[in-house]
Amino acid sequence: MRNHLPEIAAMDFLTIPTATFRVLYGFFVIHHDRRRILHFNVTENPTVAWVHQQLREVFLDDPRVRYLIHDRDSKFTGMCEWLKSSGTKSVLTSYRSPWQNGVAERWVLTLRREILDHVIVLSEAHARRLIASYVDYYNEDRCHLSLDKDPPVPRPIQHRPSPSAKVIALPRASGIQHRYEWRDAAWD
């Protein structure tokens, strides 16, 4: 399985309740190799045409994906032929078997626990901004034990520049999460 991880991605939807009791739908594609979020978008009315547009945007950015795991949602109908023409094989999970798309389901739980449980979403634009900032944090800063405590987009280890350097917290994801870096102290 490890040999094929660079070629596998998964996609799914999640629901996002708003302060006005509307339900928004978040769509995402996650790459299995480094758990990197390739694409995320929010809509109030997901249609087949909207999903196809999202996939066009994904596969223009990352044509290396050869297998795309997804469930049997009606919004994914007619997509298999289009994926095949782009060189990607559609892999359907069994009916009512979310564990077969475990990487995507796990990311939904992480997104809820780390951001959506702490913020009341006001609108579609607010959800898009909030989750876009979280996706940047997740891809660039959030450490993963399965990646040897590295984020999905690797970054070099920052060594302490001097004995007087202090750790500072840089707010990320609307201030809910943080990135920590060494900085030389200007004065004591």
C-alpha cells in the first residue's frame, strides 16, 4: 500500500451549520501520501456541475493522482467517465462504509475538533475564509505523528539561533491555532 500512497487521494463532503440555521456543504480532496489538503471549497447548494468544477481545479494543480476514493453520494454521479479521461480511476467505497475512506473521515473530525467546534460560522464567505486559513495551518504548520512530527508540506527544523532567543507564538487559523518559532530577543 505504501508504494501507491503518492497516487491516492480521497474526497468527501462535510456539513457546516451556520448561526442562521442554514447548512453549508464543504467539499475537500485530501492526498493520502502526506495528508495534504489539495482543495477545499464551501457552497450552500452542491450540484453535480459544481463538484465537476472543483475536480477540474484539483486535477489542474496535481495531475499525479491516479486513484480517487469517494463514497456513493449522488453528487458524484457521472464523474467516473470524466475522471477516467483525465487519467484517474474512481474507487467507490461500499454502501454505508465510511471506514473505507478513513483518511478523509479522520480529516473531517480534525477540522471539527480544531476549528469548527470553537467558532460559530456566520455565512458561506465566513466559512470559506475560516477554513481556508485552517487548511493553510494544517498543510504548513500542524505536526503529524505519522509524518515524523512534520506537517504535510515539510519545513526545515528551526534551531535556536542564540542562547537569548525566545519561543514566540504566531497566530494561525484566525488565532485559534499557533505556529511556534525561535526569535532573538531585542532586549531583556
